[in-house]
Amino acid sequence: MNGITDKTNHNSQPSTFNSQLSITRWADGDRPREKLMAKGPAALSDSELLAILIGSGSTKESAVGLMQRILADCDNNLNTLGKMSLNELMSYNGIGEAKAITIIAACELGKRRQAVGAAERPDMGSAMAVYEYMLPKMQDLDTEEAWVLLMNQRMRLIKAVRLSHGGLSETAVDVRIILREALLNNATVITIVHNHPSGNTRPSGDDDRLTLRLKKACETMRIYMVDHVIVTDGRYFSYSEEGKL
């Protein structure tokens, strides 16, 4: 058993010596949960990810060591692990019914994720598409709200973020927050959206100043500001369509 290691394609693995110790005695950087928080899930080996699920091993080996041993018996193949029965998993010392069920459930979720295609992001490539997406969020509001739509290069929506509630001005909407959200979400294209509860689609002076300020900031950060859309119940105003952007 001492010679068994986790033969995954991941580079970061605990040593065989560490796998025989209680995880609480490992260095912080080697503990699976702490490692995931610091480096992300891709940095963990299959056995480390599974160890997080089962939580603990036995008196003789850590959770990682236990999962290394089980994976070794599966030729380090997760598909083979997914075919193991409840009783087969429970034959290992340290794997009770609850842990076996957790492993089976995780493998089943993996199968289902693989079977489902990636969700198609909404296309925000036109002012009408933006209006139709935002109207349900804004049509019954009695105060102004400002949102930013974060998009990829194909104008597909990554995330919609509410920026302010109660008014739109250069002080109410912080351009730095917009740029931060874009950078954190790897967005290369943005559209800003706000509503006019009055039903008047004409932009105000504050609308114009914010649009200009944000456009200049986006150009500095190499982010493309595609539009500023004003939403009312039944109509919209697009800076891009009106040639004002």
C-alpha cells in the first residue's frame, strides 16, 4: 500500500508519506480544502477532490490515502469508479454507507453534467435584445435603476449586475465598479442600461455625461462599450442606434 500513488494527470499531489497522516497534521498548503480555496479545484488531484467529499479516512490512513487506494484499484479511472456498487465501495475500511453514497452521487452528477450541453448565453448584440432582456426587471419600478450587462466578444451575456437604485448620475454609478466587474468576469464588452419610470426615453444631461465618462474609461481598459440603453414601459432609447456613442 505504501507504493500506491494517485496516477492522475494533475501535477499537484500529496506525498505518500503525507497520505498516511491525518489531514489535520498536514501543512496548510497540502490540505485539500485549503488547497482548493487558495488555488482552485483544477489544482487538486482526483483523490484530493474525492477526499473533500468523504471528509475523513480511517484510523490507518487519511481520506486522501483512502481514495488513492480505491482509485488505484480502478486503474485511476473515474469512469471505473463510477461503476462501483454500494457494497463494493463499503468493502474498503473507512468507507461506510454514507461515504459510499456520497461517492456514487458525485459520479452520477459527473455523468449528468457530461450529458447536458453547455447552456447557451443570451445574445445581447442589439438594443432590442437588451430591451427585451431588461424590461421584466425594470417595467414595474417606480425609481431608477442602473445595470451593466457584461458580455464576451460574441456579445453573449456573461452576467447582469445592478449598479444603483434610486437615481442615475456620475456619483450614483461608480465607473470603477463597472470596470472592476468587467475585469473580474473576463468581460470584453459591456452595455449599460437604466430605466426612466416617467416613460420619457429622452436622455438627461446626467445620462450623457455618464455615457461619455464610461466610454472613455472603457477605451483606456480596452473594453468595448457597445451601448447605453434607456428602458421604459413599451419603448427604449439606444445611444448606439441614435449615433450618440
